[in-house]
Amino acid sequence: MSSNQRIFAVILAGGSGTRFWPASRRLRPKQLLPLGPAAPRSLIASTVERLSGLVEPEDVLIATGRHLVEATSAELPGLSSSAFLAEPQARNTAPCIAWAAALVCARDPEATVCVLPSDQHAENTSEFVRVLAKAADSAQEGIITTIGIVPTRPETGYGYIQKGKETSPGVNAVERFVEQPDRETAIQYLNSGEYLWNAGIFVFRAKDMLAAIERHLPDMAAQLEVLRASLGGPNEETAIERFFSECQSISIDYGVMEKEAQLSVVPGDFGWSDLGSWESAWELSKKDEQGNSAPQGTILVDARDNLVEDLRKQIKEEGTDTRLVALVGVEGLCVVQTDDALLIMPRERAQDVRQVVDELKASGRERLI
């Protein structure tokens, strides 16, 4: 990485994380929770900490919803209020990345931007930083670059990137993006060695992303120009409101990445997980000899491969003993308790938790969402 290369990080923190209900709620979504190996820190605090040494604190930007700014800033006391890009409404990833690229370009037209989700886990931080720095070097050549995760299993829940020829040491051309495959196709991808998991991490010079948006999303680019003219002025907030209300709701993947003629990918193998469900939280957690992950004091009789989470704030704040959980003769369960809800399910059904949230919405029980 060039010694004079300035790198900004844009951390996407607007998700709701419904698959982590009942811990994840509308005003305290997944990225604000201490899940998996991140505990006792929140996922977003771990993400910011992981970037130290590569990105200066003043060059970290957090893109989140206005309703989440207060809770998110409380998790990141080291960042100033200007670090938070408060989206007035959710419009997927392309609009907020366009806005962030415009802000960075105003500060430093030659700067590199790393866009990262706020709720992922990387076991090997030093390798993660090395791969991200390699992607930043690639981006300095004027090519939008992504990071692809070397797959460890035939995963059907992720999108994939087919890598092409190596263009420089550790960097490949992107052949194509592919959607989530069925299991047979995922096995073929794994065995071929040509495919990587799409981690949703993108690296680019701000000016190159703005040019790509102009090529592929001309309407959004025109609306962005109005916003750019207002940055730092008295009408900036009004311009932000108008931009998000009028621009298309579309992901950066569909809007730009899949349309770009030339992209690069840096393969990465640093113990990555998207922490997408309670199942992945169990996979990454410390377990006993029977495969159980549970708080100290949990009674486990003839029980195997279970996840027990006690997330009741009131009990912890009062310093009293937690409610005893005892599991007898069961395996593969998730048991998650909060102050107002209890979830019990087979771990293999972890992707179906969002159906609980749908039921709560349908029945008007907004307090529990």
C-alpha cells in the first residue's frame, strides 16, 4: 500500500437483522449486538476496531438510518458526530454509497474508499487487513475491486464471484457474479476452485465509483449532482432528504458491480463469517465437549450441540442471578431469552426466525419487533 494513500472506510449499518430476533429489534438491530466472538463488544465496534492501522478514525464513516444514529454512536464513542451519515429512509446500498463517495471526493478526490458491512466476523484480523490493503492497491489503478472469500463448504446461502485470470499477484479479474446456487451447483463451484463467496466488500477510488454510477445509473447521478452542490451549505439537509426520496432503491451489486466491464477481486481467507443467523453464532462460539454453547450455570443433561443465550438487560443491570436454564435429552436447539421474549427452535430452522417477525407485524405487536 502506498504510504501517501488515504483510505476512507464506509461501514454500512442500516440493516434490521430479523434473523436474530428476539435479540435484534428495530431500534437495536444485529450490528449493535455482542454476537459470536465479538462479545462483549458489538459487531459494529469490532468492525471499526478491525480497521485500525489501515484507516484513521477521522476517515471512518458510518451509514445508518436516522432512527439508529443515537444507538450506533453510543457503540462508537471514539467517532465524532460528523462520522455518521444519517439516511432519512432506506433505499438499499447504491444511494448511500453514492452519497458517501461524493462526500469523500469533496475531501480528497484521489482517496480510496472501502465499503464494508457492519455485522461480519473476521477471525484473522492481520490477514483481513492485508487483503483489504491489497484491494486498496488494486483500486488505485482505477479498477473497482471486491474481496471474495475462499469457500470452505458448498454454501447455498451466499452469492458467488467467478474469478478470471490473475492480473497481478493476489489479484484476479472478475469473470462474473452469480446468484445463490442450489446445492449441486454449489458443490461444483467448490470443486472447481474458480469461485469465491461474495462478502459485499467493495474498494474503489471515490471518483471512479462516481463515474461508474454516471455510466450505469444516470438518473441517480443527476440527482447526486444536486446533492453535491449543496454539501457543506445551508441547504444540505434538504438536499439529502430530496435525494433519498427521489432516487431509485437499488443495491450497488445490481446497479453498478454487475454492469461494470472491468472489475478485480482479491481472494481472502481470514476466517470470515457473515453471522447471518443463530446457527452461525453457534458455529463461531466456544463450546463444551458435547458441542453446547451456554452461559455458566446452565444445566445440561444428556444434551448436545445446543446454543443458549441469556440477553436479559434487566437481570444484568440489577446484578441478580440469571434465570436457570436446564436442557435435558435434547440436541441441536437454540434457546434465546430476552426481557420480553423467549425463542426455542431447532438450530437447522435458524433461517425461519424472520417468520416470527412477520407474524408479529401481521398481528400488530409492534412493541416486540
